Amino acid sequence: MAVGTPLNAKRYALLGAALIAMSYGLARFAFGLYVPSIRADLGLSADVIGRIGALPYVSFCLASLAAAGVVDRLGSRGAALSACLFGVIGMAAVSQAGNAWVLAGGVFACGFCTGLMMPALSGGMHAAVRPSVHGRVGAVMNAGTSLGVMVAVPSAMFLAGQWREGYLGFALVAVFCAALAWWYLPASSGMAEPQPERSRKPSMRHALWRLALFGFGMGLVSSAYWVFAPDLVGTVGDLPDRASAWLWLALGFGGLAAGAASDLADRLGIARVQGAALAGLGLSLLMLAQWPGAFAPAIASAALFGVFYMMLTGIYLVTGVRLLAEHPSLGPVVPFVAIAVGQSVGSPAAGMLVSGLGHIDAFRAIAAVGVALGLAFHWFPHTRPAEAESPGEGAG
């Protein structure tokens, strides 16, 4: 089988999900799973871990802003390989961290891995997959985050407290993903000819701004869960260390259901589904704050958070790709940068709230923000799937 072997839509979606599992699930979101052990071993306060937790969102934003140029210059395959390289470097650095500075450098590098991967895959998708199934393929790829989180869980369960070994294993997974990207991703990015007159339309700009504002709000609300949920059930709920692993496993399983986010949103109305998911995200935080020491409600909270978070990122991805159909690699940038900015603001803010108010009241306050955002659903931009087919797409 030759390098760059063509894939049909189903196989491209599965390949993309695997690469997203590494770049999002492992390089970015597994960090929260290990926060209790890392804090204990390195002697870090909630304030410090909150600031460190914000760094991958900052580097994600920087990478995302440069991603279109990187994909244009290097192609889908080259950009994905660059993402994998950052993942290897970042996760290897975390595994060797002896102080906050090295840890910060490692998670900062991981953010570049995350920021480059989805634009690379979106560019390749436009070269390999017909437009009518872009939403479905994008949603399946996006759900790969849950797979990555689920891969991280066994290491936390069977290597309790051994976060260094876990991150070293994640770095090896990134090496394997680089091989997959080299072998299967198309070299070209599938970039269409730019159509500046469409992008300059006021209605288009307004739609992108509204998408960005909802993404920012979702990032703000979700950051508390990603960084401090394991800390909440361990510190306040007094659940054993392995409870954090079960929490993330439930989150991962819940997120797999989001592979159908695009189809569900098109059937029921993308704005309504988005609003319900935002409110549900807030309610999942409220549930954890209400019963931090009860195992079953905590697991249910994590599963709901996984469903709603992955559903929202899938909806935002699909909306961005549809609004910027003439610029494939830019489609994920607007919503995902907005989410990352929200998370980079939300992570230290959550840390300060936890330090000042305690975990319970901090989570309740942030949950209220999520519910309020969900009630503003009618301002979310409406989009429809494209029906045209690309001539190079295979069946599937």
C-alpha cells in the first residue's frame, strides 16, 4: 500500500478520530486526570495548576491562528506530522518534569499539537471526502477526543500516581500517530480558491462573531471541569484516587455519543440542540458540585459532561466548516480558537474561584453561566449541509 493511499469517507473519519484521540484526548485533556498526582508530587497550589492548565489553550490559539498557513505550505500530511512532533516533545517533557517550569513547557508544547491537528484533517477531508458528508465525518473525527480520554484512563487506574510513566506512554502513542499520518493522509490540503467577496458579507461576519462568542462561553464553562473535577471529587468528596479514573472513563464513553451530533442538529435545529447542550453542560457541573462524594452521581455527571461537551465541539466544528466552506483549513479555527480563549481565561479564573470560594461554590457559579448561555440559543448561527459532491470522493 503506497504512502497517501486514498481513503473513503468512513475510513477517513476513523483515521481522523485516531489522530484527534492523541492530539486532544491525550495531549490536551488527559492533563486534568493527573492533576491530583502532579499537584502532590510537585507541591503545586490550585492557583499555580490553574495557570499551567491555561497554557495549552494559549499555545492552541497561537497554533490555530497559524494553522491555515501551515496547511497551505505543508499540506494536510505535513501539518499533521508537525502536530504529532509537538505532541511527542510536549508529552515527553511532562513525563520528565521536576518542577512547575518544565511541566509548563510540556503542556505548552502539547497545545501546539492540538491546534494544528484539526485544521490539517479538515484540509485533507476536503481533498478526500464529498461535501455532503463533511458534517458527519467532522463530527466522528471530533468524537475521537473521547477515545483519547478513554486511553488515558487505564494508565491512571493501573499505574495509580505514576503520571510520568503514563505521559511517556502517551508520547509513544504520538510517534505511532505520526506513522499513520505519513502513510494515509493526503499530501494536498484540498484548499479551494478563495472567495473574499463572500467572507466580507456583513451577515457572514456576524455569524462568525456569534459562533465565536458561543465558543468562548462554552470554553469558559468547561475549563473548570477539565482541570478541577478530579480535584473536587478527591479533595472535597474524599473519593479514592481511582475515582478520578472512573470519572474520565465515563466522560469518554459519554463523548462517543457525540459522533451523531451533526445529524441530530440538522434534524432538530442546530441552534436549539446547541442551546440544550450548553445548558446540559452547566447542569453536569452543578450535579458534581451537589454530590462530590457520591460515586454514582459523580459518574453520571462525567458522562453527561462528555456527551454535551463533545456534542458542542462537534456542532461548532460543523458550523465553522459550513460558514467557511471556501477555506477548509480555516473552518475549525474560528470556533476552536474561541473555545481555547474561553478555556485559557476560564482555567485561571476557576483556580481563583476555587481558592477563594471553595470547589462547591465555584462550580455552582460556573454552572449558572452555562445554563444562562444555553437560554440564549436563538442567537446561534443557522447552517445547512452542502449537497454538492467532490469528484474525487470514493464511496463510503
